[in-house]
Amino acid sequence: MLVDLVLAILHHLAVFVLFAMLAVQLVWLKRDLDLQGLRRVAKLDIIYGATAGAVLLIGVLRVFFGLKGWGYYAESHSFWAKMAAFALIGLMSIPPTMKFIAWRKRAEGEPGWLPSPAEIRSARMYLHVEATIFLAIPIFAAAMARGY
Ligand code: HEM
């Protein structure tokens, strides 16, 4: 009972932090990004990835050590829809992460070089897609918690 409560609290906190980071990344990823801004976005992206890992770990712990157990979730369509949405967000986060790493490396190696507005726009597009899929997850979560 206490384990379930603690995991539920951690899950909610990690999920809110994850979404906040995605929103901050969108705000920081501006058209006129300088080297300092680029470093900041790249650093935030690493923390975003680590937080997503924490959400996954806590989520898996909830599945196995929560009150309902694996059997309940294994048969839940909304659980699998939620997992698919989470995996899709993970996939969508790969291209921007690769871009941030490459941009930072290039900007540090070639003084004066910065990503073009078109490149920044393309990275932002992936983040927008992630944020949109993210909104579906609490819907699936509420459904799965109630046996749909
Ligand atoms: C961005 C990712 C995620 C979001 C936004 C999210 C959101 C939520 C929310 C809002 C709830 C509460 C549902 C309710 O009680 O009405 C919940 C519950 C839960 N989540 Fe997640 N979640 C995420 C990722 C995951 C992952 C990756 C897993 C498992 C691998 C997971 C497993 C669970 C479990 C087991 C519950 C408990 C449901 C129940 O009470 O039966 N979540 N999630």
C-alpha cells in the first residue's frame, strides 16, 4: 500500500517535470540561438532524457509492485496504447537530440557557426510532435486505471 502510494507520487512528479522540461526546451529553442543558448538547450536535453528514463523506471515499478499487478495491465488496451505513445515520444526525441549534439560540437569547433533558422524550426517541429503525443498519455492513463 505504502509502496504503491510512494510510486504514484514519484510517477506524477516525474511526469510533470518531464512535460515542463519539454515546454522550457521549446521556449529556449529560439530562432536567434547563440552558443550559450545552444549549450543550455543541449544540457537540458540530457536532463530531459534522464527524466524520461526515471518516468519509465517508476512506471515499470508501478506495473509490477503497484496494487493491481502485471496481469491487470497486460490485458489493458489503454495500457498498451499508453506504452506505444511513450515509445513514439522516445523515437521523436532522437532526431532533435542528434541535432543538439552535432550543433554544439560544430559551434564549439567553428567559431561563429550557428544552426540556421530552418534547422532550428525542424528541431522545434519534433518537440511539438512530442508535446502533442504527450497530451494523449494522461487520457490513456486515466482509462487504464479504470479498467478500459
Ligand atoms: C510521459 C509519460 C507518462 C505519463 C504522462 C503518465 C501519466 C500517468 C497518470 C496521469 C497516471 C494516473 C492515472 C489515474 O490514476 O487516473 C498514471 C498512472 C500509471 N502509470 Fe503512467 N504515465 C507515463 C508513463 C508511464 C510509463 C512509461 C509506465 C510504465 C512502464 C506507466 C505506468 C503507470 C501505471 C502502472 C499507473 C497506475 C495506473 C493504475 O492506477 O492502475 N506510466 N500515469
